[in-house]
Amino acid sequence: MGSRVPPRSSLHDKDAMRSIPGWFAKKVARGLAVVALTWSPLVLTGTGCGPTEDASEQEAPLDTRAHSFTPMAPSGDFTAQVTRYEYEFATQTGAAKSTLLMDVYPPGGDCFVVKAPQGLTEVHWNGNPPLRSESVEDGIRVCGPGLFAGQVKLEARFTVPLQTYDFTQVGFSRRTDKAGNTFSYLLNWVEGCDRFGPCDDRTDQLAQYVFTIKHAQNERVVCPGQRTRPDNTTTKCTLTGLTKAPTYSSFAVASNPAWVPSTFTEVSNKFKLVFYEVPGGKLAASLNANDVKAYLHWIIGELGPLPYGTELRVAGAPTEWLGVEHPANLILREDLPDLRRDYANMTMHTLMHEVVHQWAGNRTTLSRPFDFVWKEAIAEYLTYLYELRARPSGEAEQTRAYWDRLARTAAYYPQPQDDPPPVFLSLASDVYGTGPMILFLQLEPLLGQDAVLRGIKGFLSQPGDRSVDDLRAALEQASGKNLGPYFDAWVHGAGDPDWPYFEVSTEEDDGDVTLTALQRSVSGTHYPVAVDVLLEGATQSKLVTLDYGLEPESDTLHVTVPFPEPVLQVTVDPENRVVNRRFLGVSDEPPPPRWLF
Ligand SMILES: [Zn+2]
């Protein structure tokens, strides 16, 4: 075990980096091959926690180091995976107790570094006070008896302050809902769970959870997983089945004394959708139960059984975001039916979107924070596909029009390479148009809609963490096409997105029209794309597709079609299927409102 390579995710772990000497951390950053040769022996020897061997050992040739292992109790920071969080939380006081069950990887060690807030108390290591603990940047190092591998239970208490962060509701807050009741919300988000206690906030980590919530007798509490109410002041949620969940969505506890649970639609052994709303709540009232039932049948048919049990709770609340996708537990904004209709049916669209996240985001999750775009793109695109196939005409069209406007006015590429990177929240609210259009809608004419859907289903078919590159690979596998140039042109980039402008001219000749299209962009990129153009005459119109293909070598394209009358009007992308500039040069188009959900 002395030469075992740690799992892939830990190679990028900042916490793990802290456990090794600075000079070596730089080498880790330079190349993984170095890690494969020397990681394990150094974890054993070079740390601040246990006895440190002399420096000459660290500078020895690689082959000497590889044999430096001796079967004594290992010391130093170990790499571990948190397999379960048991979190006790009191809604009235914010008092919390975190219990982390961890699998320790060989070669082991005697200390663990984990992110945590300042102010932990009653820290315990396998039930006993730790041999040593100290604050480190953004967290805590806790040390106990050394072990090569196995399990460690870390416990700590913390009082979560009534405080929110980054101009969002993330944090712990109380708000009055429209009916005058107090809504309490412990809300986590990407890389934030260490605000509530010790927590490994890496996005690619999936774990089990047990929430034990203490509350007032009249308080109705929802939390992720299977929900029970052992007594009048305790609500318990367990997420301990085979399907694990990420921290970003799982640390979530919401309560309202006036919520009344009401089963909205149910098919035994398949799904049971239960609304938690206050009397007079508008969400369930604005939805049709048969429509919701039909949608749940469809999405379960496409993606498989609901990942966290058949019960799906939907609570209405005074939130800023339109909705959030906690496992088995959705929180929707209480006034969705009253908001401006950027989507034709805000309530149904948001509900469908959050349901998709049970698979896309929760069961299968983000490798890195900047993979955020794929989870929103899939939630939006599958919602759109259902609107297209089964909802009243006009819904899908309006969704496309809103996406297109969001995308044209986006500030970033879907997976930006800006240095320094954009503020995460700014990027997150920026991807709801570019994501679904560039990753899926725009690929429909190039790959076929069936191949796009097959790619998504393949991508989501196994639990685990996935990146934007993994999505490209899944779409390539489903279509048999090389998407490298497409992703290079559309997905990755720095600075203001350089979307193409299509200059189209026509020439009439004996009953035919020849269209000449010129792609123009600042960079001169040849965008792989198929864009529709609508030709209109006095009595006829015709939709013509300009197909540049997936690896265009020219910015110019000629297409000749029969069209027996003078062309009066040419409209590029009349159905909002392609991200393209509407004006050449600096666009003065104002961005639309951007929702997070
Ligand atoms: Zn979403």
C-alpha cells in the first residue's frame, strides 16, 4: 500500500495540498506523474502533526524514498472521504452538531484537515477528545491515534449564526412569508457547507446524510431524504440508501409553522408529490395535477426511478431564487405564478427544472464548481423538450426566445477560462441561456435531437461526478461525431463572448435564390453551426438551413434553393435556435432579468 496513488479527486484537494511540504505541493501542481511516484511516502513523513523525519530523507532519490516505509503507526495528514454526515440542528437557536464518518485511505496518518467555521466546540475523534487540534486556513486540523486505513468519526459542535452571504439567502435566515408566517431556512450552495460545521465542500464528493432537526412543537420541517417525525419537536431526514448526494444541495433545512402537507399527485411505487404550502398558497393551485403526473411519468421514463425514494416534497417559501433542488425536497418561490413571465408558465417550468436536478446535479454531480453549466443546461433542456413535446404550443418557443436573449447578452463563455476567474455567483446566473443552447439545442441540427437526448441519458446514467468534458465525450459517443472544434469555439473562452454575426445576401436567378452567408466575429473563428434563415416573398416563405458542419474551414457558405418570387425579407435564426449577434459591432441590446434556480 506504500505506493498507492490516492483517488483522482484528492489530487486536486487544497486540504490535501496543505498536508505536504510547500516545495512538494508545487511539484504536485506541475504534474501528476510526480505524485504517483512519491505521494505516499511523503504523506508519511513530511507534516507538522507527527514526528518529522530529517530533511535529507525528503531529498533522497526517488527509489530510496519509495522504500522508506516502515510499519509503525503512520503520522501526518491522511486523505479521507467523508461517507456520511450526521447533522443535528435546532431551528430556534442555530445550535448544530456535526458528525463526520470518514474512510481513511492508505497509507493513513494521524491527522485530518477539513474545512470548518471558526468557533467549533466539543471536537471529538472516535468518541474521545483529540490528541491535538489546531486552526488552519479555512478549517481545522484534528489529530488522534495514527491509522493506516479504516474509519474515523469526527464530531464537533457549532452555533450557526443567523446570517446570509453574498447577497443571497445562502446561510441561516428567517423571513416572513406572504401570509405573515416565519420561514426558517438553512441553505447551502456550491462550496459552502463548511459554514455550518466541519465539512468537505469539494463539489465532486457524494455522501450519505442523517438530519436530526429540533424545532418548536408547531413547526413543520422539511429536509433532504426520507422524512419522519419521531416526536413533536423532532423531525428526522435520512438519506442513507445506495444513492448518495452532494453537499451543495443536501445541507438544507426549511421550516414554517403554517405549512400544510397535501398529496398533489401519486402513482404507487413510482412517485408521490407532496406540497407543503401555507393556506392560500399559490403554487399547487396554479398547477394541474394531471399535467404534473404526466411529466413525472415522462422524466422517470427517460432518467430512471426518482433517486431518493418515491416521495418528492415541494415547499413554497419566500425565496429569492425561483427554486432549489434539495434531494427529495424542492423549495419553490411562493409567488412564482405572479412573476413576470420570462417562461410562459413560470411555476410549471420551475417545477420541471428542479425535478430534473434530482438526477442532474444531485445523483450525478459537478466535478468542479465551473462545471456548473451542465447541470443547469440539462435541467433547462429536458424541461424544454417536454414543453416541446407535451405542453401547450408557445411554451417551448418562449423558452427558446428567453434563452436566446440571455445567451446573446451573456458575460461569459459557458466554461470560462478567464484569469482571474469570474465570481462564481456571476457565472452561475449567466449560464441559463448559453448552457442549454450551446450544449444541446444548437447541436440538434448537427447531431440530431435523438442523439443529443441519448448523450444526456448516457452522461447521467451512473451516479458520480461529471465535467463539461465528460458531457462532450457522452455527446460524441451518442453521435459518433468529433465535437472538439465545436466545444473549442463555443464553450471555452476568456473575455466577452465573441458570438458570430451572420451576414446573409441573396441573388435571384430564374426561379432560384442563392444565399451567401458570411460568418463574422472579432476573432475570425469559424463557428461550427447550422443556422436557419427565413426567406419571405410576397406570397411565399421558406426556411433554409445554412449548415457549416462541425469542422468548417471557411466563413462563407452558398446555398441555392428554388424560390419563385422576389425575396422581400431575410431573417436569420427566426426560431431562436442559435446564439448569434443581432447587430454587427458593439451590441446595445439590454440583458433580460436573470433568474437563479
Ligand atoms: Zn437549476
